[in-house]
Amino acid sequence: MGAARKTRGAARAESTSPAYQRPQRTWAGLGSGALCDLCHRPIEEHQIEYEVELPAGAPVPVLNLHLGCYEQWTTSEPRLA
């Protein structure tokens, strides 16, 4: 993937990124075909999918994320100590 395409993808992901919340539980496995909640592309069967259960009261109860999107989501949001 070219650098320009990665940059556009990262910019799009940041603009639609769900806010980081400490997960209640996280599972990983092969993709289910669900849309990634960060980049909005399908998570295909040959890709790693993270399913993140968020705390009660979160805007959505579960996030489905590609491996790379999960890493971006967990490292790009500011954290309070």
C-alpha cells in the first residue's frame, strides 16, 4: 500500500474514530465479515478481528476492529492517569 493511501486512510479513520474507552473485555480471532468501526471496511476471513466490549453506558456496546485499526485506536487516543 502506498504512503499516500495510508495517509488518507489514517486521516479518514481519525475523523470517524470512536473515542477510546477502557474495554471490559477484548477477543481476537479470524474476521467475521463485520465492518470495522474505525475504517468502515469489511474484516475478511483471512484478517485478524478484534471484538472489544465497552463499559455499560458507552455509545455502542461492542466495537469490531482490524488488527491495525485496534492498535491505532488503543494508542492514538489521549489517556487520563
